[in-house]
Amino acid sequence: MRVGLVTLGCDKNTVDNEYLAGLIGTKGHTVEIADEKHPPDCVVITTCAFLEVAKEQSRDQIRRWARIRKDHGTRLGVIGCMSQRHGPELMRDFPEIDFLAGVGQFDKVAELVCGEGRSRFVTDTAEDARSWNLAQQSGGDAPEPIPYDDREFATDAPRVIVPRTLPRQRMDRRPHGFLKISDGCNHTCTFCSIPLMKGVYTSVPRQTLMDEARRMLDDGVREINIVAQDITKYGLDTEKRMALPDLLNDLCTIGGDYWIRLFYLYPSTVTKDLLAVVRENPKIARYLDIPLQHLSESVLKRMRRPHDRKRTMEMLRSIRSEFPEITLRTTFIVGFPGESGAEFQELLDGMDEIKFERLGVFTYSREAGTPAAELPNQLPERMKKTRRDKIMKRQAATSAEWAAAQVGCTRRVLIEGRVAESDWYVGRSDSEAADIDGVVRVHSAAKLNVGDFVEAKIVASDVYDLTAEAAVPART
Ligand code: SF4
């Protein structure tokens, strides 16, 4: 059987789909990225429901494949966050769906894909099963749903457990991969619906992560991106302490030439221990992604985020002074309910002081079921967009200034691809993360391979990208 996967949403979904691909592969089926032009026998859409726009995107994909199912008989499976949270509605709105599942449950989903499951609907919450049942009973004979029941913890809360070292099939052959060290979140940020879909913080056992990292490196990965909802809390549930520094030290003992890049560092738990481990391990990219969401004390309080602005700014200033080679990435939300001109100015002032090399900004999205959705003073979309554009304009200037300062420097670049039969290649230094930051265009007389690290002298720059001349190719 040919199984096609559609991966929507975040890097956690990418990893979950690689587990699924690995499990289905062990059952003797081929797994590929789903292509509408060559419909597979079965398609699985891993959905996202973080924001309204993501929900619409998920619905759009289901709609497209429902049509293909009618025309080509492709079995249609829908899994992930949207079906975790809105399963019954999706089953009602898309009767073409052959099976649906919530988050996690990798073995169960693989069984369903391979037509071994008895039910059309497995979910992580008995509540959903109940409401699905009711919805069905009102509309005629309902197949008995099978809640995923062999779990020792609360049955009414979703949870993403990696039960053992799962087989993984990478769908993207570029030299970077994601190592998801945990899923779920115990924070209660008022704008965020993730805990409603992913449940409580659940760390992946350290031995499983070591096995996965070795397999990724054996499979040609040269950059391991560490992801979760909050990587700083790794181990609190399983080892009863914040074990990220130890996990990183362990990962750095694996032989080979590669980078480890850190994402989703929660601002209030970027500890001195963690920074020391980054400093002591040259394998760890000099790159820290610390999503701050805002820099106004009063807005952070309404977001239920670490709102001690003074402490946050001190943490950022100490990184700047003690660790100047670090590239700092952050994310902001503008237009949060009640965000005044003065509060927005506090954000701009903080940005101007720290000069983040990398920055993403989102307009606040009113998500049903989140506390912030009920807050007064919801701002008009036009004002949100104006503030977002103002930030991006400032950020472009900061980024261009940083890029210009790179000219003349020699940077180590990971080669990701070759430009059509030419001496030009596309790569990234440890200051650029894949798909969200710029690239380094490298000219090299000597032939380079994807996955090579090369010393390259920066000869030109623009707002986000750099141009470089390969010095001496450093073969891995
Ligand atoms: S830290 Fe906050 S924003 Fe991030 S997943 Fe958890 S609740 Fe959501």
C-alpha cells in the first residue's frame, strides 16, 4: 500500500509524522509526502489548530482530499491537534473521513492506516468519544468508538507519549532534523490553546532521545534541532529536575561533526547552568530561540507569561555581554487585548536595546476557549497589522545592520543544496535556522555535497541573506 502524509503546523507535527511513517514502513507499506497528482491508497493529514488560520488550512486540506477520495478511492485519515479538539465536528462536516485520531497514539494510528483498526474514531479523551457518540446517535447507527484506554493517567486529558524508541522515517532529506524532547505544556499563557490539544508536559525518555539522535546522524542529519513547547522544563516530569543541560551534555558525546540548535527556551528558565553547557560544547550552535511574546510588564501579566521585565532584560543583557557570539531569536505577539500605545512602545524600546538578530512577530489571534479571548478591549485587526508592520520594518534594519557586519568574516556553513549545475550552493551558518531565517549563498570552485561543512568568507550581504566564497571545503 502507498501511504501519503500531509504535515501541517509545527515541527512537533513533523516529528510525529516521521514516527508514523516509520511504524507504517515496518508493516511493509511505502510512505511518501502526499501528492494530489498521484493519489496514494491512503492519505493521512496531520492537522494544526493553534490559530484560526491554521484551522482553516486544515479544513482546506481535508476538503481537497475528500474530493480525491471520491474520485480515486483514496482512504482519508485525519489526525493531530484539530481532530483532538474538534473531532466530532470534523466527522460531521466531512463524512468522507475514514478514520480520525487525536494527538500521539502512534501505534493506534498506524493500525488504523493499515486498516487494522475496528473503529473510525480513536481519541484521547473519553469526553470527545461521548460527544461523538451522541452526535452519531442523533444521526443514525454509530460505530462504537474505541478510546485509547491502556494508560495509567487521567483519561480525560490528551497526552503525547513516546512509548519507546520508535522507528522514524525522515520525509525531508535536507541535512537538518528535529529531535522532539517533550510535548504538551504546563504553562497557562492566556492566548494559547496548545495545552488544550497536547495536554500536560511529557518528556521523552533520555535513552530514547540518544537512540533517535544517533539514528538521525547515521541517516545524514548534520543539524539536530531540539524542539518542544518549552525545552527548558525537560525532565521535570520524568527526572524531577530540569535536566536539559545534562541531556545536551549527553547528546554532545555522540561522535561526528554536527550542530545542535536550541528552540523554544522559556524566558524565565534560561539558567546560567544551561548557558554554561552551551558555552562549553562547540557542537551547540551559538543560537538561542527565546520566545518572549512581549516586553511590557503589564501585557506580560495579562498574557500570564513571566512578566518580570527587569529580570528578562537582565537575562538578555547578560547574554549580550558574557556571550557576544550568540545569535538571539525571539517571537512577539502584537495587538494583545488592551495593548496601549505606551505598552507597545515598551516593546519597541526593548527591541531597540537588545537588537535581536532574528525575530518573528504575530498579530494576536482570538482563540476560542482561551482566557484572553474573553478579555475586554479586543483591538481592531487594522491596528494589529500596523503594529506588526512597524516591528518588521525596524527588524529589517537591525537584520541588515547585522548582516553587513558579517562581511569579511569567515563563517562555518552547512551546505543544504546546490544551485542547478553551478558553482553556487545554498547553506546556513549557525546564525540561520532552517526555513525561518535567511541563507548563505556560497560560491565554491570545488564540488561540495549536501551535509558538508565549509569555511566560507562572507563577501556581501543583504537584509536577511549573506553571500560567501568557500575557503577550504571541510569534508565530514
Ligand atoms: S509556553 Fe505558553 S505559548 Fe507556549 S505552548 Fe505553553 S501555554 Fe502555549
